[in-house]
Amino acid sequence: MVNEKELALINRYALRELTGGEVFVFSVVLCDNEIDRDNERFDISALHTLAKLFLGKSGIFDHSPKAENQTARIFACEVISDDTRMTAAGEAYHALKARAYMLRSEKNAALIAEIEAGIKKEVSVGCAVSEVRCSVCGKNQREGACGHRKGVQADGKRCCHILCKPTDAYEWSFVAVPSQQGAGVSKAYMAQEGGSTMEHILKKLGMEALSGSEVLTLKEYIQRLEKEASCGRAYKSGLEKEVLRLAFAAYPKANCELIKAAVERMELDELREFKRLFDTDEKNFLAGVPQLAKGADTAGRSNTEFKI
């Protein structure tokens, strides 16, 4: 049951005064400082920053940004700790706990029942961080990958990436599969300036495992390259055929196989240049003088060459 203090916090986000009977309030652990399945973790300072950034943020489903997917809103956040519980990194366990509310309505009745039954509880956070540091050497991976690999032992420690200095919090979503086992969170984060660039992802290849979002970005990039490469191959093939046609027309007695082998080894710029040269020669060849045309020097002729 919502108390008066919580109701006052909720009404800061409502356009009209809501009553306790109109809202359903629940707690959710957004993220923690434990190493997750992606071999990443938030540092404790980041959790405190996120506690401020997540105030008023909407809860949705599977990170779908449609307005109709907005189901709940966070009205309070705090970082809780358990000194008796240590993380894999050797820190005292800390977690970001939020209080959220939604309207008690016919539309939300099934969701409320699932939350109360513990069926809907795993959430994912979407946020931006300015630094992702290696736990072994401390290098900021946004500035370039180091030689350490996430999940691999280095100097007796399990290497992971530490998410530091959050700059924004976008939303939180109910998801099916969590990344952080203790907090029940599957997170999505990006760099302060537009997220993981393709250059950054390519630098990471062979150095460490990619995150799910980076794998998707790389897959889309490869698919786009494959499409562009297919168009490029079709264009080059057509250009090769045209150069062969012009070459055979210009040198009908030449060795066909020899010319074909030479053309197949040509780069695109070479094919274009040969086509330009052959096009010029073909135009000159086809622009011949008509057989019966009267020449400019025939005025003074007496046709004596035809007299016997």
C-alpha cells in the first residue's frame, strides 16, 4: 500500500492529484556492481549518479520506444548496500533500487498480477556512459582497446569492463533474459557521443568478446557491405564485358584469351580508362568519310588518271 510520502512523490509527475487507491507501487532493482554475463559491471559511483538520472524515467517492454509501451514511472531511487556480501571484484555489494508506480486500470490488471506473482521482475536499463575502463589496466576502452580480454584471467584477476561516469539514463524495460544475475538486469549502454562506432567495434575484434548490441551493429554493417559489394561486382562485370567488346572490335585479329585474361586482372580505374580510350577510337573509326564524298582537293583535277 502506498504511503502519504510516496504519494506526494508520485504526484510530482502527475497532471492531477492521484489517490492511493489509483496507483500500484512496486520495487525494482535496476542494476548493481556485480560482474554480469557480459563481463561488465557498474562502479559504485556510477550507481549513485544513475540514482539521480533515473528519477521520472518510464518503464517499457523490450526497449521498444512506442508511447503505448509506457507502463510505469520511477518516482524514487536509492543505492542500497550489503557489507556481508562481496562481489566477484572484491567489493561490497551495492545495487540501485527504484520505486515505480503505474495506474490501476483494466489495461494494467494482467501486468500488475504478473508483477505481484514474481513473473515480471527482470528489467534492463538503457543509459549512456562516458568511460568504460579495463579492470586490469584501467584503460578507457572508448579511447581504444587494450590487450586484455573480458572474462579472461590476467594477473590473477578476471578481466571485466567497468562502466563509469553515466551521462544520461533513457529508460528501463521489462525483459525475459537478464544479464546481471543478482540484480536481474540486462543493460544497454553507449558512449557519450553516439555509442559504439564501427571503428571502435572493429578494433575490439580479436581482443575481447563483443556485447549483444555491438554484434547486432556489426551484423548490420556486414549486411550493408555485402549489398554494396554485390552492386559493385555487377558494375565491374558489365564494364569488363564492354571493354572486351571494344577491344575485339579494335583488334579483331588479337588473341581473345590473352585479352580476356588481361581484362579480368584490371582494377576498376584501369577498366574505366581503357573504356574511355576504346570509346574514342571507336568514334573515330565510325566517323569515316563516305565513299562517294567529294574531297576538298578535287577542283583542280582533270581525271587524267582515267585516260588512256
